[in-house]
Amino acid sequence: MSESGIYAFFKSYGGTTPIEVKNRILINRAVDLLTTTDLSVEEICSRVGFCNAAYFRKQLRRVTGKTPHEIRRESERI
């Protein structure tokens, strides 16, 4: 199957792309690190596999609707 075929398959059956699925998985791991460690956002970004902290923050906000600071602040209340 070609790369474009894989993208079409993901889009038709899941409504998303392989990149979006990968980013969602990475963001879920990042949220776990944000709530359980004191690592910097840049360190978490690097550990989960994002090369660019700005892109990481953008994807985090897109997936969770929250900034890293908001996620940490909410986890402290629990």
C-alpha cells in the first residue's frame, strides 16, 4: 500500500491522519509527564519526541485545549 493509500485509509476509517494519531499518543505521554514530574516543558518535548517546543505547545493546546501551565496547575488541585 502506498503512503497516500495509508493516509486515505486513515481518513476514511478514522477521520484523522497517521500523524495526528502519532501526535495524540505523544501528547498523552507528555500530559502524564507534566502531571507527574517537574521536568521543564522543553525536556518533556524532547523526551516524547517533538523536535520543536513551539510545535509541541501548539499540538498540546490542539489536543487538550490547555497550555502546559494549565495542565500542571490543574493536576496540583487533585
